[in-house]
Amino acid sequence: MKKVVKFGGSSLADAKQFKKVADIIHADETRRYVVPSAPGKRFGNDTKVTDMLIATYELAAKGEDIHKKILDIKARYDEIITGLNLDFSLDQDFVEIEEELKKNPDQDFAASRGEYLNGKIMAKYLGYTFIDSKEVIFFDEEGGLNSYKTNKVLKEKLDELEHAVIPGFYGCSKDGRVKTFSRGGSDITGSIVAGACHADVYENWTDVSGFLVADPRIIDNPAGIKTLTYRELRELSYMGASVLHEDAIFPVRSAGIPINIKNTNAPEDEGTWIVESTGQKPEFTITGIAGKKGFCAVDVTKSLMNSEIGFGRKVLQAFEESGINFEHMPSGIDTMTVVVNQDEFLSKEQSIVSTIHRLAKPDSVEIESDLALIAVVGRGMRSTRGTAGRIFSALSHARVNVRMIDQGSSELNIIIGVENDDFDVAVKAIYDIFVETQF
Ligand code: ASP
């Protein structure tokens, strides 16, 4: 049995948190490879070290003095080192980082140092080997992960070591420079390490006990999700549930490795298991509810549209030419609706409308703004009669007007469009009918 454990920024924000993390690692000898984030927030309005580093880079890029900023960041690490009673110093690292940023300001290099330095402390504290991720994680020319090279080099390295610390969030670009993933990317590193060493489990430790059925900002103390499939996770995180970086599932998914989301502050909680497939029935028919505000629906109408070959393509081409991604596309006999992100769309609205007219010659194009989309996700819906009926009667009782419905044939989710102002009420109504009432 072999586990890869990734700890997020709040799990490593100070010495107290580091101690909890070490206890967790030592409690299970199969927890062999450790992927740390940079120190996160210690309290509500604290600043993450990664943000401090990016701000330092911005000053350096303008040619301004960064010494004070470097000292502030160093103080964060020194506080951890002292709190852990370590005979260890990062003084030389900070001299080198400051010099490098003055000489050659680079945002990715700056941002990556948060994980790099935290990894060094963690390795020293645990007595494990430190592996610089720049030596084992590689990007290709397009900036994507070079999985082949990464897996090969990383596997060889890990095969030599019983335990190791591999800092999250960065690797090496094609031209040999430090390159980071997008924000929150240590989750991806953990997944890559788990995939490369064929771990049995990828444990992702954070400050919540896994995924919740609905957003706790809308629902008071919502129920947790025990098991989630990769596909359900994709749907939920795309629609705003943000416990894990969206791209973190790919390396483990292709290797069939489950992810266990765990809480550093409540390690005994089971957390959420994310698996390829499961025979376990979700507790509440639906697995989760997620959603976002701020969409526009562009309704394109044309008589006899149903028999015109290529109509849909022409409409979508108008969006493509303006570089606008579409989210959903429910359609009727003579209408099709293209749902897009409102902020992106509004800046290009008129040119898109005129391109639709030029290419597709519709009877009319109408735009509805301020829509919210709610995704009700669940593998259990396929085998349960009446799920849609329950959702819509709950919404109607809550006096929410449904503006759009989209259900994929996979029956893994139902997407419901409501007005932005009805968003919270709608989520509550759906949550209540499945989780509270459970008739
Ligand atoms: N430290 C980076 C961030 O704040 C990466 C991570 O924590 O996963 O985005």
C-alpha cells in the first residue's frame, strides 16, 4: 500500500499546522510521498505567501526595491522554522531569490518559491529527501504537461526513495525555466506524483471534510458527499464547487487511482472519496448541487430551422469568431439558445449578433441577461424515476420561474437556468426536497 499526500496552504500556514501534518503523516506508514503547498492564510484577512511573492515580482518588474517585501516573506518562513525548533535556515535561499528577481524578474519563478521553500522545511522536519519539482515535472512547448517524460523521470526518482517531499505547483518549461500551473495547482502535482508512482490512494488534505452537497454559503451546514465519481466531480467543479483544482483529476483518473479529500483539522473524518465508478448508491438520489450566476442566453429563432442543414454550425461560428466559449445549447424546433458567460459576451455582443445575422440569416436574435445556472448532479438520477419532477415542483413551490432546462442524455445532470436573483432560493428548494425531505 502506497499513498501520496498533498497538503494545502491552510494546512501549512504556520508551525502549529505543520505539527498536525507531521502527526497525520506519521500515523500511517503508507503515506510515503508528500506534496506541500505554500503557506496559506493563518487567519481571515491574512495574505497567502504565493500572493506576497507575486506582489514582489510585480515590484521587481517595475524596477522598484523589493527588499522589504522579501523580508516580510522570510518572516513567514522563519516563524515556522522557529516554531518547529528546527536547526535550519533559508537565509541563503532568500539572498538568491532576491538577486534573481532583481536580475531577471519572472512571475512563475517568483510564485513557485512558496512551495519550493515550504517543501524544504517540510523535508527537514520529516527527515525525508527533498526533490525539486523542476527536476521531475516537465511541460511541453504548448505549456501543457509532458506526461511521458514526467512519469518516466519521476517514477525512476521515486523508486529509489522510501519517502520524499515534492513541492506542489511548478515544474520545468521546455526551455528549462520554472513554470507554474494555474492557481491552486499543487493539487495537480499531487495527482501527477500519485500517477507516476502508482499510488493506491491520492490523499488531498485541506481545511474542509470533503465535498458538500451544496454551497455552505447558501445552505446552513449542508450534508457531506461520501463518494463521488470523477464524472460527477467534473460537473460539480465546472459549475463552481471548488475543493479541488479542476485539472487534478486527469493524472489519477487515467491510472484508476481514487482521491480521498481529507481535513487536516479533523483527520478522523472520512472525507470524500472520488472514484472512477462505484456501486454505492448516493445517499440522497442526487449527489450534489452547484451553480453560478452571470450568464446570458442568446435565443436565435428561424422558421423551419429544424430542416436547415448547417444552421447550428453557422450560429456557433459567430461565437467562435469572437473567441467566446459557449456553456450550453438547448434547442427547440425553430429556436436554439446559446448560453454564454455574461461578462465575456457583453463586450462583444453587437458584433456577435451581426455575425449571426450575416451567417445564419435568422428571423430574430434575442438576448436575456442575468441568468444563473444550477447543476443538479447525480449518478443515481439515471435509475430513479421522477427526479426532474421533484426538482421542478420544488422550484414551483418556491415560486422560482425556470428559464431554461438542459438535461444531457447521460442523465448525470440536469441544468436549470433561473434569474440571478432567484439563485439562492432555487438551490435551497432543491436541497430541501432531496436532502431534508427525502420522501
Ligand atoms: N500556492 C499556490 C496558490 O496559492 C498553489 C496551491 O496552493 O495549490 O495558488
